[in-house]
Amino acid sequence: MRVVLVRQGAGHGQALRATATTEVIWTLDAGTEDRHVLYRNGSAELRRVRIQRLLDEALSQGAAATQEDLAQALHVSVRTIKRDCALLEAQGVCLPTRGNLQGIGRGQTHKAQIVGRWLRGETYDQIALHTHHCPASIQRYVQAFVRVAHLHRQGFPDSQIALLVEMSPFLVQEYLAVYHQNDTPECRERLDEQIQRLERHKADRKPEKGGR
């Protein structure tokens, strides 16, 4: 779904026609991943997962969505969105709505929370049980985090990491914050194993000398 949202950093209190906007592509239905959440956790939890996804997608494309934007896209009332957001924030999830972006440093987005749980030893199934995200999504977040951490160890600046992994600078900073917050021998060992797998996968994909 293509939507027009206010650009990140646009000032508050001015007429909408005078506010900078940008077009964003939102994934309203993630197919199998969403069906997995629906069957395991119900429609209310699926809506909350979608709220987090839409806000992340807006953020990564330079936009800031409001609760009204979310309500319109998900075909529910603003009151329902407010209730869902309050519940998620009570669980410690930082939601990058337009109203929250100025104080976003006070919390962690769901992706950062999920990666932190994985680093501390939880399995994908355990994380799925606690966060209501499907294992496929969790695996994707972890794999992206491993790439970010690996590039950070190699000395790449945050801005270049964001370009290389096609990720918003904000999420790169979130992942690196999790990386530094969990700098223990156990977490480093878990991360090292994944980085080694990443390196082996890269080596396996390289063509042999003289090959096509």
C-alpha cells in the first residue's frame, strides 16, 4: 500500500499543506508470517504486530506516521490504535509514531528487544511466545543484526553500515546499542558463532577460480 506521510523532522503546529510529506510503501499483509501470528495469537495480536511493522517501515523510509495514519491503514478506530499502542509501550516497546519520535531514545523498538532476547540465549520459539512475532521474522531481525555487528567490528561507520545492509540509520544505532549493552562472554560467543556462519556462507557462494 502506498501512503503519503509527514517527513521525519517536520515541525509540529503548522498547517498540513505547509508540512513536508513523502510517499511510503507499507506492507499491510506479510502473507505467511501474518497468518502464523493470527493462528497462534489471534487478530488483536496480529494488529499489534502490524502496527510495529508499519511504524518501522515509515521510519526506514524517512517518514513519521501518526496514530490516525495507522487507524486508516488498518481499518480500525483511533481509539483501538491508542489502546494497542498503550499496551505495547507498557511492555517496553518504543513505538516511533510522529508524537513519540522526539523522545524515542527512552525505549527500544521491538526489533532491538527481540535481538537482545536472542543474544541472551532465548530460542526463536521462546522469543515468538513472548513477543508474538513469528520465527521467520525473528530470524530475519537476528540475521540483519549479525551483519550490522560484523561490519561494526570491521570498522565501518554507522552511515556506511546503513547503506550496505539497506537499513535506516536509526535501526543501525538501535542494533549497535543492543550490541554494546550485551557485551558479555556468553553473548559474544553466541554472536561469534553466527558471524562465522555468515563468513562460511559468503565463502561458499564465491565462484571457484576459472569457474563461471
